[in-house]
Amino acid sequence: MVTKCNICTLEYSNISHFVTLVPRLEYSANLLDEISEILKKKRDELKKSNKSFVDFDDIELKAIKLELTVSFSLEVLTLIKKRTKKISNVNSIPVVLPTTIPMIRTISAQLFDIVPHCSQKLSELSVHLGSIVLDSATLTKARFDFSQSNEESSIMLNEVKLMVDCKISKQYPNLDFFKVFNT
């Protein structure tokens, strides 16, 4: 026996969006892992090559700045990974992800000259996550305050920067840390 079903195209559209969110989230998580691995290797290389520094000239200071930037980027990615793991359902996406996108764009810009391949992958990641955020907002009828998201991401970036600065400062105790930023 066949019954007539009245399928609303909007509901059908929402179902198709929901179905496409999961693979895109998984792809984004894999991309995030891939970028993190590349940056871990780069950071470890920099740490190893910078380990022998005792007296700091301009070349060595540039190498430490490079290590600082890569370490900062890696810590931001770690924070983003933690945030993405908080996604439990479609309703949590508009709450969790909007602050991550400006953070990703910030580190992508910082890595552009250092690790261009990672910068490109980060740009791709921000596009994917942005589309996921918008699609999930469509499904959940969420609203965004972009200035709030930018402010939250700025606060998080500052916290990570402070943490990384402390780590690098401890790693190179003979370094006049203020000299690194003023050269």
C-alpha cells in the first residue's frame, strides 16, 4: 500500500545539508591533523638547530623568531583541535567553530612565508569550517555576532602567545626576550 507523503523541500534540503556536514567535519579534522604533523616536524627541526645557541646574533634571533611562530601556530592548532572535539551535534557547531576561523586565518598569514604549504592547507581548512558553520546555522537557525567571535578568538590567541612566549623564554634562558621582539 502506497501512501502519499508531503515532503517539504526545505526539510529535505536540511537533511541533505546535515548529511554533508559529517564528512566535511571529518575531512577538516584530518586536514587539521595533517597540518599539525607538518608543523610538529618543523618545530622539532627548529628546536634542534636552535639548541646550540649561546650568544644571540641577528641570524640566531631570526631563527628563534621562526621557532616562536611555528610553536605558536602549533599551539593554536592544538587549541582548535580541542574545540572541534567538543562538537557533539549540529547545534554545537555554531557555538564551537566560529571563533576558530579567525584563529586559523591568523596563523595561516603568519606561516605564509615560512611554510607555504601549511598556509595553503590552513586557508582550505578555514573555507571548509566556514561552510560547515554556515550550513549548521541554517539548520539550527543560529545567529552570529562576528565581532564577539573575533574578540573571543583574539583573547584565545593572546593567551596562546603568552604561553608560547613563556616556553621559549624558559628554553633560552640567556636570551634577552625583549630583544627578539624589537629587532
